[in-house]
Amino acid sequence: MKMWSGRFRQPLDPEFEHWQRSFDFDRRLLRYELAASGAHARALKDAGVLSADELISILQGLEQIGDRAASEPAFLDDGEAEDVHHFVEKQLAVLIGDAGYKLHSGRSRNEQIATDLRLFVRATIDHLRHDLAELCGAVIDRAEQTGDAAMPAYTHLQKAEPVLIAHWLLAYVEMFWRDADRLADCRKRLNLCPLGSGAVAGATLALDRGFIAETLGFDGPTANSIDATSDRDFVLEFANVLSLLALHLSRWAEEMILFSSQEYGFLGLPEAYSTGSSAMPQKKNPDLLELVRGKCGRILGNATALMVTVKGLPLAYNKDLQETQEPLFDSATTLLQMLPLVTGWMKSVEFHLERMNQAAQSGFMNAWAAATYLVQRGVPSRLAHERIGKAVQICLERNCELQDLPLHELQSLSPAFSQDFYESLKLASVLAMHDVPGGTAPARVRHATSAARKRIESLREEVHAHEAHAHA
Ligand code: ARG
């Protein structure tokens, strides 16, 4: 039976009927639909609409639907189901007869889809935060293994200053950490339950909304039925948080691609995540990285599609909102699949420490440290900068580095130079000089590494706590 055939005299155009369905994609929400339906059924029993026996058979029916869907994928090939809500109602009636039709008392699909989507986004957030903790853990492990080895840091993609490799890797941990934090923030705001909002004006039965919300692990019921049935802010917010995460991954991928090129030679690509060329026998290509960079495009596209879909929609529910599901699912799937692969890549990439460390010692990356040497001997910074600039100019003509200039020549540029200047130009001195919180001095980086590890540990604990709650 359709969910709304009473007032219609004519059947639907078959093509339209087929085209307007959402079951092909919203079947993904089945477990949330079943959970929400269970909570609604309990509230119906408390409101006196269902008898105790009816409640039991509805709950058993819902459980059977879930079990069958899990064990028998063909069960979901239902040619008649319009959407996941219709599917559950239909199957329930098959299993327990007319009592199944009582489940829909006092509720609307508008509040159901809003609830299912919130539950889906919440569970996906927990999953992604878990994956981000794993990724950050792997990056921190790799950072630690690189010890005090250095590499060039670039600005404008020109050699700038040497940094510890660990310092560079920890920059990504900061980005992913913020992503995990934004997801938590999004979770906090979405964790209110629309059930009991009805179609738009609130339920027509005296349902205990606080009880329903609590049963589903929400912090409470939503405050306004018009908003609750039409709001997809949480979907947009989530999709935009994912966009930022995808942007970070895309920047990460781009750097890894660059650094794995022969010109840099900083990284050895893991064979398990690379492919060859069908034409050029020597090739090993960074396919994982390129796909990560490429998939950022669809995730940004999905976020844009979602925002444009909602733009200008009058309150409250409109069927346009059905169009918010596929972009949401696509972004979620894309990242759920991608993050564990990125973690796997991170665990197996080879850092060519020797070559990176070597690259950190040429190209005048000690020039600012050299200017600082003069500043510490009382030379005004602007003049020191200019003196060292002159010295660089001489070196460029001679094709050498600052440390190759003889002292008497340096002293003709500034009397402040003396023998200890050469010590201050060495890689270890240059690194140690950046001795501020957040700087690349080795002691600071060691501290930052253990601080990052602690933060990731607490992220893991938070995710576990949510998981324990979800399974309770
Ligand atoms: N499949 C619909 C959606 O995704 C469910 C809500 C339908 N509500 C309605 N009034 N037709 O939005």
C-alpha cells in the first residue's frame, strides 16, 4: 500500500513514480530508521496508542527487518518501496499484519528523515574522528622516527629555512586535529532530536519527546517543529567541514607528490600504493596521492550542491530536501574510504633522511640565522639584513655558501663578524636558534610531539566514549 493513496483518483505516471523515489540511496539510513521507529513506538505505547502486545510485536518486527537486511542483501531489492520509511512500514505489515500500520500514528516522514539524517551524520562523525585519530597517530609515529633529521622548509616554493622533518609532519597533525575538532563541534550542534515535530506543526499525539530523544542518545528534543522538519544546517555544516578536511588532504597529497619526484627525491613511494605505466617500464606513479588530490574536487562540489539546493527554499519541508542525501552520502563515503588508505600510505612511505638533511644545508637557508648573528652583536636588523644580502650576492657570483667566505672578507662587510660566526651557520645551530614554542628547535619539536600525542590520546578516548554509548 502507498503511504498516501487515499485522496488520489488516478495512478501516478509510472516514469514519474520511479523517478521520485529515494529508496535506492536512502536505504543507507535503514538502521537509523529502525532505531527511530523503535523509540517512536515506545512513546506511542506510553501515550496509550499502542497496547503492550502491539509494542512488542512492532519492536520484534523492526528487529527482524534489521536482521534480514543484514543477512540477505536481496531483501532490499524492493520494487515498490518509495523510500526507506515506506519500506519499513510495508515490511512491518508483512511481518505483523495491520498492527504494523499503527506505527505511523502521530508522525510524519518529514521528521523521520530529519532524524535519520542526524543519526547518520552523528555516526559518520564518530567514525571519521576515529579515522583521523589513527591518521594523526601514524603521522606522529613517523615524525618521531625521523629524529633530528632536517629538511628545507619552503615559502613561495623557494628554499626558506631548515626545519626538522618532524616539525613539517606535525604541521599536518595540526590541520587534521582541527578537522576532528570541527567535527566534534558539528556533532554537538546536531545532537537534538526532531521526532515529535510532526509534519511541520508538532505531533498530534501527546508524545514524550524528552524520552524519545534520550532513547536515541540525543541531548534533548529540537525547539521548533517548523525548523526541525526543514533544517539541514547540520548536513551543510558537515559537508563544509569535510571540504576543509579534503582540502588539507589535497595539500598533503600535493606536497608528497612533489617531494617524491626525482627532482626533490625526499620520499620513496610505497609500492603497495603506487602503480606502473602501461607504456614506460621505469615508472612508479603516486596514484593514491593523485586520487586523494582529485577527490577533493567532488567533496567541494557536494558542499556547493548542498548549499545551492537549500538556497531560497521556503519553510518548512520541501521535496527538494531529498536532494540533500546523495551529496551527503557521497562526501561521507569518499572520506570514510580515503582516510584509512592515507594512513596506510603514511605508515609505509620511505623518507630519504640523508638527502632531505643534505638539502637543508644549501641554498642559503642559514641567511636569516646569519643576520640574527649580527643583530645579537648590536647591528640594527635592517642593516644586518642588508649586509648578509651583500654576502649572499658575493656567494652567488662564486657559486658558494655563506660559510665558505673567509673571515677577512666578511669583516670588510661588517666589523661585527668574528670566528664564531661559522659555528652559528651550521645546521644544528640554525635549528636550535628557533627556540620558541611552536618553533623548530629540536627540544621544542620533541615537546610538540608529546603534546600532540596527548591530544590524540584524548581524541581517541572521546571517540571510544561515544562508541560505547552508541552500542549501549
Ligand atoms: N524521501 C523523503 C526525503 O528524503 C522523505 C520525506 C518525504 N516527505 C514528504 N512529505 N513527501 O526527503
